[in-house]
Amino acid sequence: MKRENEKKNKKQGQQEKTLNLANPDYYVCRELSWLQFNLRVLNEARDKTIPLFERLKFLSIVSSNLDEFFMVRVASLKDQVLADFTKRDIAGLTAAEQLKKISEETHEMVELQYHSLKRSLLPALEKEGLHLIARHEELGEKEQVFVDRYFKDTIYPVLTPMAVDSSRPFPLIRNKTLNIAARIRKKEHVKPLIRIEEKKKKGGQRPDFAIVQVPSVLPRLVELPPEVTGRPAGEKTFILLEEIIERNISSLFLNYDILAAHPFRIMRNAEFELDEEEAADLLVEIQKKLKRRQWGEAIRLEVEEGMDEELLKILQDELEIESEDLFSINGPLDLTVLMKLYGVGGFDRLKLPKHVPQPVPALVNEKSIFANIREGDILLSHPYQSFDPVVNFIQEAAKDPDVLAIKQTLYRVSGNSPIVQALAKAADNGKQVTVLVELKARFDEENNIVWAKMLEKAGCHVIYGLLGLKTHSKITLVVRSEEDGIRRYVHLGTGNYNDSTAKLYTDLGLLTCKREFGEDATAVFNMLSGYSEPLFWNRLIVAPLWMRERFVREIERVRAAARAGKPAFIMAKMNSLSDPDMIRELYRASMDGVQIDLIVRGICCLRVGIPGISENIRVRSIVGNFLEHARIFRFHADGEETLYLGSADWMSRNLDNRVEIVFPVTDSAIRQEVHHYLETELRDNVKASIYRPDGSYEKENRRGRAPLNSQEVFAEEATAAAAVARLEEKQRGKQEERGFTPLL
């Protein structure tokens, strides 16, 4: 047997030497893989088995995803082209080649998106009694009177028409704003102002172009009452704000004829470079950069299909938009408005039943959260279970006289965060409170600056992250004085300390007071606040210095077992997989015979089914009602298994350029829960799409098997477990009333 293994290892080594694992054909372009993910989201909107309003939601998400993709990823590629950066990506494409493919695929995606809206969703909504008037020309007489009055009373006072001529240059159009462009001509019977006449004689030109910004301070969906539409009281009718403005635009230019008027929208480069070493005050420097984000280079122009040619030419020339960055839209611009439509009342029958996050069974009692944690580690599973225990952990610590210190990292928090308020209260109560607020959390920078200033005023010690690194880890440390000395309580998670997104994102968290975790948590905060690197870690694996090496060692351990003919497998769940070195490690493991199952929601740059390289790798993506966000890593080698949860994806930025934490699951009961979590998602045949060797994703063919939606399974299990816990607690309370204490 030993000789056979030696021969196998020798053959494997020779095979790897003949193969070039850096071959671009073995990889997928990161940006194109992301577009595949957004297409999977779009396919949910096209799935007629999904409730109608849920399909609306997915169609809206497609648009918001594309907005961010252009502002960040496309913008970055354009910067590379401008800088003559010719280095090829993992799949062998230059930035210019990527942009060409992105343009082709996004145009196809947008066309499919609007086809789905107009041919499927809007007609289905009509049948259900929800009407969206697409064009103001479709309004009836009573409806016209209503919208004209609404314009005069509500919209007109807010608008600021901007004409463009030799004395009034083309205005700065803010990023993501919706505007109406108009071509205008002075009426012949109107006597011009002297100044304008003088300018005309001197070679100036009178205004023939104007812009009106659609005000974001007003609701974009305007409801028309039943008495105006003549429809039954249970039905609802809406028109878009820009259609009302376009209909009444002549009242903004009384001395002019309106030759053409059409809506448009632009995307700007939202990336900004920050020289942290040169920044005297990081907070002030980021605030400056945020102001410039609104005026970055225009990188995408959306216009109404059939826009007046002269208007379009003016916009393209002034905004310097190339044809590949122009999107002619057959329908309303900016479909994120559909999320507002999703929120319209009276149509719950067209939505999925709302899942109410359930209590955590281990915490269904009258004990303090600290007493419960002392009894054993507690696993939290959001949104199936409530996020309240995380909030209560901070709130109870803030008022507990025995708590000495609270330390926490904050990456993204909600707009009215109870956690931030509890931290401020803790400082007010005399606790030592240290908070790392990551100011570089993209698109949450302004929100985090506000919280950072508030926490500082409350007396907290606020850290603004590490130089050159984003702090993406999710960790809280509470230091408490108890009878037997100082005890440290720790929360570690895969998701943000955001009570709002915790209802939408699937994440796992751990509450523990084990000594090794407490010591490591202290070391983490000492590192963050004082740049003090610990000599060793008991349990935690921290990026950027230690994590990559640990993952490689784990994979090598499993490879060795496979080469020896022992049972060996890897299961991993993450948001994205794009790091070339980690992909090569997976390829090598597959070549050694390791069975690899990956659940990757978004970007996946490896290819499956490459003969002799990735035949043992299977990849699936789950796109469901909740956004899959947990990261889980399971390595099994001949009965010896390690299991980790954490904040890091297998992306270069997470492993090399961020402070991330991955932590082991050591409690046997919790390990079984996490095993069940992974295995259930690997059996999902409703929301899972299977990655094929040709690079496409297809929903799994159930072949007569019963449907299994993993998110529904977890929601049902959480509800059942909470019910059992409530019943047991109720029975325990009755026994205590009778003076009976059960033997433990």
C-alpha cells in the first residue's frame, strides 16, 4: 500500500510539472463572473414560480447591483486604461478587453431586464390591480387634471430649470440623479431681453438646451386616487414623478417652445484613491474625497429609447460618453424604484410570507446573557434567529456594574443603530469603551463618519482603522469582573453589526467566554489600537499576516490524506472566490483526489470539470429570498476535521489587504449544527444553481426528488426549535413554582 501511494505521489508530482496551473484558460475573469451572478439574480425575477412582488424586488436588485458595479469595478478598469496599464487579469484579459466584454454583456442583461418588466411583470401586475402608467400621454382627462394640479402645488416649487448657453455652461450633473433634458426654442412673438439680443449680435447663441433635475426629495411614485382613475377602490394606480414633470415642462420655460424632452441618468466614477501615509487626518481626508465622488468622471449614460438625436449628441459630447457606455432604455430609467413599488400596501398576497426571526433556544430564559454564555458556547444563525442577542450583549454590558470594558469593530451599521447607542451609553456609565470604526467601508463612509464623531463625543476611544488596511473583521470583547477574577466574553461573526441587514443576510455568530478566545480577542484589539502583533494565537486566525498560510496548511493536510488513500474532503461556503493562489491550491487538491464542494454566492474565478485538474470540484450558488453571506470552511482528513467560521472570502483583498478574522468551532454540538447547515445547502434543489464546465449556471434538475429550499428549511427549523424552548421554559417555570428543582 505504501509503495502504491509513493507511485501515486510521484505520478502526481510529474503531472503537475507538465501542467501550467497559471494557464488563463483555467480561470474566469472576475468581472464577467460577477455579471453571471447578477444574471442569476435576474433569473429569479423571471421565475414565474416566485410570488410576483418578490420578482419585482429581484428586478430592482439587479439595477442597484449594476449601479455599484459600474461606479466601482468598471470605473477602476477605465482608470487602468487611461493609465496605459496593460497587465492581464487571471483569465488573460487586459482592462480594455474586459471593458469590451462587459459592455456587450451588460447591454444584453439590461435588454433582458426590461423585456421581463414590460412583457411579464407589468402585465401580471395589471391583472392583480396594480397599474403603472408608463407614459404621461396615456393619462385620461381626470388623471391629467389631477397630475397637473399635483405638479403646480407640490413639484413646481421645488424645481430649478437650468438653461445652457454661452453665459451659462453645461451644469454639473450629480452622480445617479435622474434628469430631464430639453431642446427649447424662443417663441417668435416674445420680445427678447436686451442683454440676450446684444449677446446674439456679438456672436453668442440664445438658449436651445436645458436640464431639469427630478427632485429626489419627492416620492418618485405618485399615486392617483380611485375617484380620478375610475378603477375599483382595491386597485392602485401610479405614475412616475419624471413623467409629470415632462408633461408640464413648458411651464418652466414660458417664453420657449419645447422641441423635445427626455429623461436621462448618469453614473460617475465613485472610486477614490487615498494616500493614507500623507493624510494628516484620515477622517478629514475621507470627507474631502466623498464630496468629489459626486463629480467623478461620467462612465455610463442611460437615456430614454428614441431620444431626440440632437439632445443625445449634446449629452454625449458634454459628458464625454462613448457609444459602448450609452444605454438606450425601453422603459423607466433606474428600476431601483421597483423596491418602492414592492413596499406598496395591500398586496401581501403577492409576497412570500414574512419570516419573523426566532429567539435563540439557549437564551429563552430569565438569566442574564453572561450567565447563559458561561453555560456553554452559543451559535447564532441570522436571519432565522433574532439579532437581538447581539444587541442585548452590548446593552446589558453597558449597564452592568461589573463590566469594565467593551471593545468592538464596526464596519457597516444601520442608520439608527442600537449598538452604537449602547456603546455611547456604556461610555457615559464609566466603562472603558474602544470602537474601531472603519471609515473606508465603501458607500458607508459618510454614515460611519457620523457615528465616529458621535462616539467620540460620548467619551469612547475611537480608532479609524489601520494604515493601508480595511478592518472587515466582526468581533466584540466584553471584560467583566467576577467572583473568580476577570472573565472575557466574546462575540465573533460572519456579518456586520447591522440590525437592519441582519434580517436580510444569512450569517452565523458565536458567543463564548472560553479563555483562549478571550485572550485572542484582547490581542486583536491591542494590535488594532497599538500595532502590537502577538507572538502567537490560541484560536483566532487573523489576516493579513496569518490567514492565507493557515488555509494552505489545511488544504495540504487534506491532500496528504487523499494521496494516502484515506477519506478526504473540503466543504467551503463564501461570497466570492477569486484569489489565484487559493484556486491553484484547490486544483492541486482535486488532482490528488480530494472531493471539494463549494457554495459560492457571487464571483467564482475557477473552472470546474477541467480534465485532470478540477474534475473533483463542484460549485453551486444559492440566490434566494435572503442574501447568502456566511463564510464556513470545513476540512476533513481521515476522520480529523477542522471547522471555521469567519468574515473572509477567498479573495486577494481579504487575505492580503484587510484585517479579517476566521475562528474555529470547537463545541461538538455546534459543530453538528454547522455541518447540518452546510449539508442542507448542498442538497438545495430549488434556489441552488449548479456551475457547469462551460461557465454557465443552471438550476439543478430534481429528477422527481422532493423540492428542498434550504432557506425555508432553516426558517422552519428555527421556528420549531424556538417553540420547543418556550415550552420547556414554561414547564420549568411551573416546576419552580411548585418548589421542584429537576436534577441536572
